[in-house]
Amino acid sequence: MRKTRIASIAAMAAAAALALTGCGGGGGDAGGDGGGDSVKIGIKFDQPGLGFKDGDKYTGFDVDVAKYIANELGFKEDKIEWVSAPSANRETLLETKQVDMIVATYSITDSRKERVAFAGPYFIAGQDLLVRQDDTSITGPDTLKGKKLCSVTGSTSAKKVSDSYPGVSLVEQGGYADCLGLLETGGIDAVTTDDIILAGLAATPANKGKFKVVGNTFTEEKYGVGLTKGNDTCEKINTAISKMIKDGEWEKSLKANTEGTGYTPNADLNPPTPEPCA
């Protein structure tokens, strides 16, 4: 009897270990190369309200989504290894298995699907404008004629506006913090990029109450969870995203990370329904 009981316990422990390995973090499902007891997630380290690193603390909507997904896959917060995922490096990080997944304002596009896979979307952003809190003259891109518009060097956001709405004076800066400095002092009239990125910037303690998101989006950007090709965690992640939306944690996180900016996501597009995994 005792031998039978011990054998049963050993079998149960082995099954539990196998199930954990299958969740990601090096077991193959999430494309990682670790030992199966942790998960590596790529996020932005420099986007307030979305993915932001302050010492050993990580905050933002993307971070909250990543934590929720990881927990649903069997990884508590202390088993997450956060990895910086700059836009230009995201595909390489996945292809070389330096991360198991990426949650970093990662727009789902056909060209990116040639190299990586996506779960989601977990949010649908749109290009918008950020202006001073008391500015009522700018209500959308069609009211920018004669105005100075700022975006970061190399970004396509400002070019999209200038190509479609002639008469806009473009000002490029090295980072959005530089743009906001000019906006506060009157050196420019508006900043443009994805609406939720603008809201995150405006929601920081240093900027709170100074700026507002116009709320008139003119593109669609489906933010997905980047995965390696051939993964088998996509469906699990889609289930986790749907659960986060259903239980209210999605909305709770979004509000907390954009508070005081007047921002509300496009209600026709959000919360989104994850697309079938290819």
C-alpha cells in the first residue's frame, strides 16, 4: 500500500512538472530556451503608461497584460524575466529565442507575420494628436494647417499627417519627451503617434494636467502578442486576453494607466476580440 501511494505521488509530481514546462518559458510552446520554470517577456522600457522600467519596477498597460497572460500560463510575477524589446529588435528577439513572447505596442502586420506569429489583438490603437490642455483649436488632423507638429525622428506618424494634410510644419525630435517639452513651452502645437502612447505620456506625474489627447483617431493599429513561428501557445494567450477583458482587469488597467488625460479608447474597436491563430 505504501509503495503504491509513493508511486502515485511521484507520478502526479511528474505530470505537474510536464504541464508547467508545456506552458512556455523554455518548454517550446512559447518559443523560449530556458529551463521551464520562468518566462521571458519582451516589453518597452521607455514608454510610460505602457511599458516602463523604473529601477527594478515595471509598470504600464502592456506590463499588466503580460503579467495576466503569464499567470494564466502558470507563471507568477516573480517567474517573469523582463527583457527590453526596442521596436527595431523585436523580430530578432523572437527568432533567436531571447524571449518567449513580446508585449510591446507591437502592431500586427502582414510583413511582420512573415517572420513571427501573433496572438491577439489585446488592444486596437489609432494615430491621434496630443495638445495643451487649454487648446481648443486643434480637433483633428484637418485642423493642423499652419500648425507645428512634432514626432520622433524616423517615425512614420508625422509623415502620414503631412502627406495627407498639406500645410503642416513638421518638427522632429529624438524622443517624445523632447516633443512634450516643446509642446509645454509653445514651441510646437501638437504631438502625434498612437493614441494610447500619447495618453501614457500625458498621464505621468510630471505631465498630468498639462496635456490632453484630442480623441479623433485616423488609423488602426492592432497590438498583438509577438510569438515565434510554430508556437503552440497562441490559443492559450487568446483565451487569457478574452478572460482579462471579461473579468474587468483589462478596463481597470487601461484606466489606471491613462488617468487624467481625457483619453478613452475607440469604443467601436475596443475591447477587441482576439483573432483566430493561424
